[in-house]
Amino acid sequence: KDSSSLLVGAPLTLLAEGGLSVTPRVTMSWLPWHSTLSAETAIMLTLSFAMSTWLILRSWENLDDWEELTRRPTGKEGKRRGRAPHVVLVGDSTLDNVNWVGDRPSVTEHLKIKVKQRISHHKAWRITNCSIDGYMIQGVKRTQIPSIPRDASHLIVSVGGNDALGLLGEIDAKGIWNPLTTFRIIYKIYGDFQQSYEAMLDCITVPNVTVCTLYVPQFVHLPLSRPFILFPNEYPLGTQLNNALTKAKSMLTTGIISLGVFCINRVIRGIARRRRLPVIDLYSIFDKPEDYANPIEPSAQGGDKISENILSVVLNHDFAGDSRLYNIRSLSEKRPYPKMSRTRRKASQGLEKESKNASRAGVTARAKDKRTQTENDQYRGKAK
């Protein structure tokens, strides 16, 4: 038998006759070693070749993208891993701010624009936004993290702001003047928040994780609390006294919010140091009123700053090293920002789907997973 008939004939003969004694000797002149092999050896070589071919084909079927085989390294991560980054965003409206920027770029769109402008092999890069407006830590853990693409190389996490708003509502409902109640609720930040945040990070399998601190809301536009009425307005100076008390309550609420954000950020930075994760410090990055679209949402300019820090982390950070703080405040040279043409956004479709799932799970699960738009609108005020 020659080599051309071996690969086809040997398996067929084996199946047809059910034995190994098919031919006593097989001539394989193309091999560099001894040209005559026993039938058993020839069949084993044939089966090995067939098995290898089958495994290769199965591997190709499991690839998400044929470009995985042809993608060229880009940046430090590309050199280490042999492929371009796939950056995934999870969290709340800090990263999913498309509803609050009008026709200007969102965080994701800013990031895509910068990659296209600055990276030579930008077509190999991928950016996926899994973040959804209104989500809390438990919602990110239960819904967004399981939906992260399995080939993600970098994960950006920004969550906790809606958890903080929930604490603020609890303080306001139980009485802001009660220092014991206020202290007890703020102390929960060091317990419940830290435990929830650590548990969320434990569920992440993406190799290169970056976390973000919280920024302080833009208090200039924020309706912090309800009017404080102590004296009837008919009394002499009653209206003036009530207005003064309302202003004092607002100032106290402002201080409590600042303290709460400080405590949460201290927890996030402490976790990042222990886990050696880079930190995008939004607390110091958001330093201009123009960074806000409304009291609690990033504007197009705020998204510009966030995307600049994300790109800096992906391109420059050594994830094998220690934690590092990123607080770049520079803006894009091209301004005003380009207008973006959008149809129906995918994140909104995902939000509707998750709302239906949450409804099936019940009110308790929904309250832990996300805050509704109505709950947050009282803090947003009028968008710019």
C-alpha cells in the first residue's frame, strides 16, 4: 500500500473487518525513517492524525472570532497575551451615561473614538458596555458579571453610587437630626458595603480588573432635603426661621453625603490595595461643574475624563505590580464634542429585560439589585 491509500483505506478496512490484522506490512516511503511499518503502527499513526484533526476543528468551533487567531499584539497587554485588549465596562450610570449626554459621546463612545485615533491596530480592539443605569452592587454581581464576554482582557468596575443614595434616603427618612441614627447608618458602609463589594469582586474571573471611586454629587443643583417646618408661617419671623432651618438641614445633609462618599472611597481604595488593583479616582477627577450632566450623572466632559483614565490604565498599567491611583483630568483636544447618531440603545433593551426578570424575582430582589429611575430622579434635578 502507498501512503495516499493509507489514510483513507486503513480506517475503512478496520471498520469493515473489525480486526487489526488487515495487511502484514505497509510501505510509507514519505517517512524520513524506516519506510516499512507494521499494520498496527500504521493504523495508530492514522488514528492519531484523525484525532488531532478532530481536536483542531473542535477548537475552531469554540472560537468567538476568527480574528483571535490573526490578531496582532497591541500595547503592553498585547505583547504579554498575544492579542489586542477587549475592554468591558460594568457598573451603573457612571459608565452607562448615554441617557444623560444628549447627542454627545457617552463614556463608551469616547473610548472608541480615542482608540480609533491613537491605536494603530484599533480594529482589533473591542469595547463592550455591560453597565446599566441604576444598578447597585448586588445587581452587578448577579446580572452583569455573568454576562461578561469570556474573552474579556480588561474589566472596568464603577458601582456603589446607587448604594450610597439608598443610605442617604434611609438617613433622611429616619431623621437627619438624630446623630446616633446617622452614625449607625454611615457605619454600615464599613460593614455591608465592604462585604458586598468584596463578594462582587470574588465573582470576577477577568484577569485585569480596575475599580473606580465615587465622585461627590454636584450640590449646586441638588434638592438635598424636604423643607424643614418648625414654626407656623403665621408666626412673626416664622417663614424666615423655617427657611434658615431648611438651609441648615441642607448643609448638614451635604456634609453627611460628603462623609459617606469619603467612607465608601476609603473602603474601595483599601480593597484595591489588598488586591493590587488600579484605581480610577473619580473623586479627584470630577473637579468642574461641567463634568456633570445633572447633580449625579457624568456629562460628555465627565465621560471624556473617565475614558482618558480607562485608556491610560489599559495601555500603561502593570497588573502584576502594586495598586496605583489614576486621576488624569485632561480633556480631548477636539471640542465641541462630535454629535452622535444613535438608534435604540442596546443598554436600554437590556435594562427592560432585567426589569422583567427582577419583577419575577419579587420586590425584595429588585430593591437590592437596582434603583428605579423615579427613585433617582429626585436627586437628578433638571439636566443641563
